[in-house]
Amino acid sequence: MEGLLLAAALAPLRERLPATHLGWRFADTATLVLPLGPGASGALWLELHPAAPRLTLASDAFGARAGPFTPFQAQLKARATGPLEAIEQAVLDRRCTLRFGASGGFVPSPPVWLEVELTGRHANAVLRDASGRILGVVREVGADVNRHRQLRPGLPYRPPPPYSKLDPRSATPTELAAALEGVPLARAHRYVDGVGRELSGAWARAAGLDPQQPLEGPALELALQALRHLADDPIGVLAAVGAGDSRTDAEPAEARRAAALQGAREAARARLEDRRTLLRSRLRDAERAEAAASDAARLRGEADLLLAHAHALGRGESEVTLPGFDGAPVRLRVAPELDAVGNARARYERARKREARAERARAHRAEAEDELVRLEANLARVDALDENELERLAPPRRPARQRRAAPPGLRVRDPRGFEVVIGRSARENEAVTFGVARSEDVWLHAQGYHGAHVVIRAEGREVPFDTVRFAAELAAGHSQAGQSDNVPVDYALRKDVWRRKGMPPGAVHYARQKTVFVTPRRRSEVA
């Protein structure tokens, strides 16, 4: 989202601050929705999809679900509970800061800041505290992605580096003319703040100029006039030249609402049909359970007959013929490993279970039949319901949680903030050393003992000796020397550790190592 568009979206919102809110909701894993409270009606939408990140103020929160769907969303919902007190935009940058005040209640929450970065494929949101410490982040950024600016919980938040461009709202015509003379409009965004590719195209159409034409003479005058209009009303200019914002201009609000309502109806119909299928299956199961219960009397009669002739039966037979109580012969299949009493007990148990299942089925059958009647009636009127009735009738399903493979090794942070990774097996040692560690990370292992490979994640920083000692104590504690004192632990850079082809998992060679003697301790002993 370009800076001028962001400023235009924030302007009406600032007029409503400070504002209470009704709690966070979430349309999906990358869309954060904040319905505003009385006196500041509407809902703030933060869409962090890399293809088209944006911040908008909508008339309502329709289309958002309760959530949360990600750990960050859960943290946001728990911590950003106070009133929305202020919103700040850094010049015309594509980022802004939302400040939430403290909240009372049984568990008071301190103030928090939400840093929103609407920067294309790098779009992100960072929750931080008053000291600037990162509490949570939508997309973590490690040193392997950006060695100058990491975004991970526990680190201080660092905004993107500053830049120098002219603000089209405050710069004088002389300053703008001097910066843009001879520059094609297609490259004017390099000198004018808040303008990106979309607004550059609208600027060229509003001025009636070829985007590749250098700005000189009359063309420069036309460009400066169009820029003034663009700075005053970027959304209006976009709409006038037919390149409106996809949420606020190109698609009329009513059309968007109708499309969302139709989608909600289709989703509700699908959920109701799934429920109908389940109810019909339960009713079929109930019928089968009741039919099976009708055979319980026969099973008990056979059990009584087996007990009556228990003296004449032994183990090892799979079929017996006994005189019935009415004198007619009765042929029974029996379990050869059981005697007569055991076979009788098994029949009594089967009869009891069948009757119990039938009793449960009868208890729930009437309820299922009534629900099925109501459900059929609701399916018939889905197309006539509004959004509130649809959500009450068939609330949205939470997406199934996808189980992620746990990263290898135990993880712990030392007092200086370095992450220490501890292998727990030969294969995990190999994964920690050759999968997790980078060349400048510090690798440790108890000298002369079988045990864990331990890695200190340097992430571009110099590792102090206190951290090496901390990790060495863990390496000793997670080795065969865990019950000893004064254990030698070797440490070296990961780039000095290697394995030869054919070596078993976890076996390595290393060079240029140093040794430290420590008292072992386990991961469980670290606070």
C-alpha cells in the first residue's frame, strides 16, 4: 500500500481516536480485523497478504471470523485489549504505528504498540512493548534472511532504515520542479514520497502524459498540477482515472457486500449439508443398534444353557451341541480357549453391550430426528438470510490446525539472548550440526564422552565467553559425563566441523577447537 493511500486511509480514523474496540477478529491467517466500539463505528482491516497489503476502514467487520488462527493472532488478542489511543505514520512511509493503552480487569494488560509494515512482499506486523522489545511478529525475519534487521520475539524492534524524499503535501513547487526536471514520470516515485507504481500510473493519466516522457517545460507544469491533486485526494484521483483501489474504489461497496453475503450463504449451506449427512449417519447407526439389541435375549438364553451344562464341557472345542430347555438339540459355536463359564460370560457381556448401545441410541434418536427436521427447514431458507442470521445459524468452522514438524533439538536462550540448540540423539545431533548451525555459529561437545552436539546461534554477533560457558555446561549435562564434576568441553566454529562419507550419524571430526572445564547442568535446570 502506497504512502499517500495509507495517509488517506488513516485520516478519518484519527478523527475517532481514542476509541474502544470490541476485540480482535480474523478473516484468515494474514488478515487482522478490529471492530471499533461505540462512538467510532466501523472496523479497521489490516491485510498482510504479500501480494496486496493494505489498511482500510470498513463499515463493519462482516467476513471476519472470531479466530485466532495463528500464535501471533492469539497473542494480539490477549495483549492489545486496551483502547486504540493513537495512530502514527512515519512521513509518507508505507508503515504506521497503532498504540493501544493499558486495560484493567482481572488480569491487567500494559500498553502495547503494533508496528504495521505494508511493504509489498515483505509486509509484516510486529507487536512490541513500551521498551521496544518484540513480543510477537507475523513473519519472523532471521539473520539468514536479513543480517541487518531481525524481527524475532525478544529482540528490540528496529524500523526500516530512513530515506530522503520530498513530501508532495508540503514541498514547494520550486523544490518539486527542481527534483523532477528531466525525470520520466515512471521514475518520479524515486524522488516523491508516498507515490509508488500504482499512483505513478494514475499521476501520468491525470496529467495526460506518457510515463516515459521526460518532464520538461509544459510537461513539467502539467505533472506538478496533477501531483497537487494527487497529494490532496489520492483515492479520488485513482477513481477519476479508472485505477481505483480494489477495496475502496474499483469495486462498489454494495457489490462487495453482495459477493461476501453470497459466499457466506454458500459456506453456510455446505456446513448445514455436512451436518445433515452426519445426522443421517447417526440415525442409521441407531437403527442398527436397536436391531442388534433384539438379539440380546437369544444370547442370554445360550449363556444360560452353557452354564446348565458346564460340567459336561471343557476347553478346546469350537462347536458343541446341547439339549435345550425344551428338549430340542441346540448347536452353539464357542471359543475353544474358554471353558463353559467363560463362554457364557462372554455372551452375557455381548448382550449387555448391545442393549446399552440400543438404549443410548433411543435416548438420542428423537433429538437427532428433531434436529434433522429443523436443519432441512433451514436449508430451504438459506438464500433469504442476512449475514447475522447466517453466522448464528451455521457459525464458521475453524480451519484444521496443521501439525508442523518440530525443529530439531532442545531450545534455550542464555541470559544474553543467544539461542542454544541441544541435540538429543545421534540423528538429531547430525541435524543440529549440519542443518541448524551456520558456519560462524559455535559448536560444542563434551570431550571424550558420548553426548549432545550443542550449537550457539551467533546470527552475525560476536559470542561472549559467558555464553560459551553457559552452552558448555549444557553440553556436559547432556552427555555421559552428566554426573561428573569439572568436565572438559571442546568448542569450535561450525565451519571447522565436518564428517566423512560412511561415518555413522552424529560422528564428526573437528579442528581448531578450544577446551573449557565446567560443571554439568541439564536443560531442565535452566530458568
